[in-house]
Amino acid sequence: MPDNLIRASAVAAYLGVSRQSVFRWAKQDKLPCYRLGESTIRFLLSEVEEWVDSRARGSGAARIAQPTAAPQENRMID
């Protein structure tokens, strides 16, 4: 097992999603993870990055956790 495993909260921050989404995707075997017990999972960042890249390339799976542009401020022009 790899030594550099990260927690779901770090994956959520990296993807810009909630921890609940990360846990749900892992439980559904959509997101690669390592199960360290009944209620403990960890992730390898390089595998998470590959997972995101595969969705960006349109691997046939739904695109998930793709970064979006920051909302722009609405300004009235005189």
C-alpha cells in the first residue's frame, strides 16, 4: 500500500466538492480509493488526478468535478 495516502477532505478541497461527494463516489467505486478498515478510506493524489483527467478527456463517463470559472461581477455600463 502506498505511503502517501491523503484524506477525503484533501480530495474534496482539490476537486472543489464536498466531502460527502468524495465519500459517495468512493462508495460507488467511481473514485479510486484504499479502504483501511470498515469506515476508513484514503486516496492517492496521483490516482485522483488521473481520474479527473480521464473525465476531462471524455472517457464516456459523466464529467465530474471539473473546475469552473469564477463568477464575474455584474457591472452596469453607462
